[in-house]
Amino acid sequence: MPAARHAVITASRIGAGLGLGVPKCLVPVAGRPAIDYLLAALVDVPHVRLVVGFREAEVMAHVRMLRPDVLFVRDPAFLRTTTLETLQLGVRGLDEPFLVVDGDAIYGRESLARFRATASDGKPLLGICTELGAAPIFAGVRSTQAGLSVTSLSRTDESHYAWAETALLTPAMLVSTGAAPLFQHLGQRLPIRAALLDRMRIDSVDDLRLAEQNLAALTRPRQGTLIPFPKRRPQRKKRERAAS
């Protein structure tokens, strides 16, 4: 089966933690909006959908300059919708597997290419990363001869891995009668195979500074296996220490 022909980018968030007053996908990273790096990495995906919300006209105008064929999906209730509901809007009319990618993050270009290659068989795949960030969705990971798989997704069960909010899914996997968070919804379908990604979310000024420091390592083509970021985000303190 060829690589996924569709990608859905979630890009409706405000980015209040950055205090810049712009949509998170337009936050400048080393002089370029964050979304630019993602669009460059997805240049060979034939069909890209972008879910927009906060200051949607500004986001659409910028993206059209880079890729006029992007299909925009409006999420006017973006302040209230969950990521699951956002994706349900984004996949309307689709009947084949699609990539889910986070418009607020910087991806390692080579690792995203490897992820897409692994996903080319059309079977569900979750991206995981070792950058935990301030509010990670922890991923319980099992390693076997067949590869990696995610066995749990949780805000509280700490792990060395986090879900990178990146996946290959099918529209049927998003069918739901409730409004649970996406990770809880997918948790009902585990285990799902997994692949490592270089990815950095930009949720704070510190995140932005670290992403800029690591930008060359993330976007420069390289060969071989996953290379750790040269500078790591500080790990969260143990809960026992925080409670003392």
C-alpha cells in the first residue's frame, strides 16, 4: 500500500501560554512560523486538511501563500471542542487512513519521514517521543520482536515516553457518542503499534527557546536511527517531591 495520501493538521489553538497573541501554529521559530516547518515536511502528501479556529483568517492567509491546495476546516467552537471533536470535523468525507499531525509542534524531518514509511501499510500507528513537556500524555510502551506498541495512555501513570499526538488512524476509529479526550478514546483501542518521533511542542516561552536551539538537529536531513536532542527539556519533578 502506498504512503497515506491524507494528512489532518490540528491548528486551532490559541497559545495563551506564550503570551504572543498569535495562533500557536504561527508562533515564529527562528524567524519562521512553526507551521512552515510542518508543511515542508508534508510537501509530498497529496491531500492536506488544516483545522483552524483562533484567528482563522490569518492562519488561512499565511498557509495559502505556502500551499494553496490545503483544504481548510473551520472549528468555530474551538474554545470548547476536544481534540477528538476537532478531528471528527477534519475527517468528514474521508474513507481511508490519514495522518494526524500537531500544527503546534516542530518535528524532526527525518523521523517524521520514517514514521510515514512505517505507516505506509495503512495499519494504525501511534507516534511516541521522549520529550515529556509540561503536561504529557504518558504512553506505556511494550517492546517485542515485532516492534513497539502502546499499551496505555494516561495523564497520571508516568512513563519514559509520551504520545506525540501524531498517528495514522482510520475515520472509523474516531466514531464516538461522547466527548472524551482523544487519548482516552484511543485508549479503548489499545494496544496499537508505535514508532519513535523527534517532536517538540511549543507550549511556553521556555519550549520556544529550546525548539530554536534544537532546530538544526530537528530539520537537517540525517541518516541512521533516532538521535537525542542536543539539549533536553528538564524532566518533571517526581510527584512525591512536589507534594512535600
